[in-house]
Amino acid sequence: PYGKLLALSGKNDEAKFQLDLATKAFRDKRTAHAVFAGFDPMLPPEMFTEKSIRNHFDEQTRELFLSLAAIELSQIYINEHKLDAASTLLLQALSAKSEANEFSLPARLNEKLARVEMASGNLEAADKYLAQAELATKQGHAQGVPVVEILSSLGDLRMQQNRKDDARAYYQDAADKLAKMLGPHNQRVIKLRQLSSSI
């Protein structure tokens, strides 16, 4: 939703304006503006009160931030070897966002869950999570840096499985994609290329 993206970028006044615009569209006539707030525009107009739309906006934004926070916090837990805490946090977030692809969230959550399983030595479970994450990239539900993270994790997993040819290919693909975004001299790009060439 456009209003949420504006809020996330710090443009709160403009976000409120878009929300007010959506509210008016819902109350007066169901137009394309209604979709910006994330509602089904075919619902009865009496359901579209300013309060209900604002509550919906707040709830959606809260879920988004909770999922993003879970991704970041889970990495801290993984680094501290608090794997049960990381897994619980990620599974809760994944359940809440299972139908949404905003900010590549399901794919990113699956990738982090795979990291937890890899740290626990559960390579089969990690493979299942990364299969879901990789499928999301192929379907266009994950884009940008999250795709690089998924490919990198797949490379790490294949190394643990002693599938070195596959690992090399994943590291190379991750490096190529990141180089297109950040340039060939980015340190992460260089590291990924070194990983690929060292196998």
C-alpha cells in the first residue's frame, strides 16, 4: 500500500494525506484509491469508516515492522547461539505474514529459519526452508538484496552438504546479482567471488 511505503520512508504527512484520500474514496465511492489502504473495494461502503481504515493501516504497519524486527533480532540470537529463541520468533512472524510478499518478507523469514537449522546441524530442515525461499525468488516474490542473501545461504548449505559444484554456482550467482546493485568493488561482492573461486 502506498500510504505504508510513505510512512516507512518518513513522509508521515503525505502518508496521512493518502490515507485520508483513501478514506474519502471508500466513503464516497469505491474507486481505485481504495486499494491503497489494503481493503477489498467491493465490500459494502458502510464498512469504510475513517476509524476502521486507520486501524487497518496501523495493524498492517505494525505487522510489517514486527516481521522486519524479527528478521534482524533473529540474526542476533543466531550469533549468540540462542537458536530456540530465534526459531520461535521467526515462525511467529512467518505465520503472521504467510500471505504477504511485502519487502520479500516470507522469503527472508524462510532464509533466516534455514540459518537457524544450519546452525543446529539440521541440514534437511534447512534445505526445506531454503527451497521455499528460492522458489519465492523464481516467482518474483523476493527481489534485491534478499535474493543475494538466499543464494549465499544456499551456497553455505551446499558446502555443508559437500555439494561443491552447486555451492560454487550459488556464490557466483549471488556475487553477480550483488555486483549489479552495488558495483564490482563492493566488499561483499569480492568476498562472494573469493568463496566461489576457492572451491
